[in-house]
Amino acid sequence: MVPLTVNGVSHEFDGDPNMPILWYLRDELGLAGTKFGCGMALCGACTVHIDGRAIRACVTPVSAADSKEVTTIEGLDPDGNHPVQRAWRSHNVPQCGYCQSGQIMQAASLLAENPAPSDEEVIDGMQGNICRCGTYQRIFAAVRTAASEV
């Protein structure tokens, strides 16, 4: 058994502790906001937080969340009003939207660790989160806006 908390709710996972947490979140808990992208931690679509830090859920086993707090896009702010989520809306960031939950979770972790990042720190902090639609300028602007509110 792997005890963990997901979006404030306690759970006990009794399956294979090596299963990627992405599949537990999506298939067992029905939290479909976290997306499968590459399966190799290269694109960032599966980004969630474990104890507030961004991780790639497609390669992180459930055992890594043992007795820890997992936060998905659904739990970042139940009403969708985290500063990053508000900034995403105000800058009309999404195009296709597929990568956006991972982008938002990466940005929220970045700003939790560094509430006043420089432009270079924003660019570095968002590396590894790929947007096939190329909305990087809007992503950058939204992160800067959210930083002013955190």
C-alpha cells in the first residue's frame, strides 16, 4: 500500500508501486486534466506537483508519492483562480490547449519557488514544457503577469 494525498484527499494505492503516477491519476482517480504526451518526461504535458515541486508524472512511479501531497491541475485551485490560471486566461494563452495543464503546473511551481523570477529565470524554468502550437510568447507574458500577483 502506498498512502498519498491527491488534491487534499487521502488515498491508498494498492497496485504496482512502479506504475507511473500519471496512470493512477487518470485511470484510477479519473483526473483527466494531466495529459499523456511523450511518455519519456520530455514534453511536460504530464506535469503535476509532489509536495509543491513540479514532476513529470509519466515517468514518476506512484511509490515516489508515498506519504506525500500530489497536486494536479484540478487541485491547483478548484475554482480555476490561481494567479497563473487567471494570467493564462487574461493572455488567452491556449491554442489547442493540450499542453496547458502541464504548462500551468510548471509555472505555478516556478513561481512558488521564485516569486520574482527574471526573464531568463522564467525561460529556464519553463524549459522542457513543449507547446506544439508555439504560444511561447503568451506563456511568457502570462508567467510574468502571474509573478506580479504571487
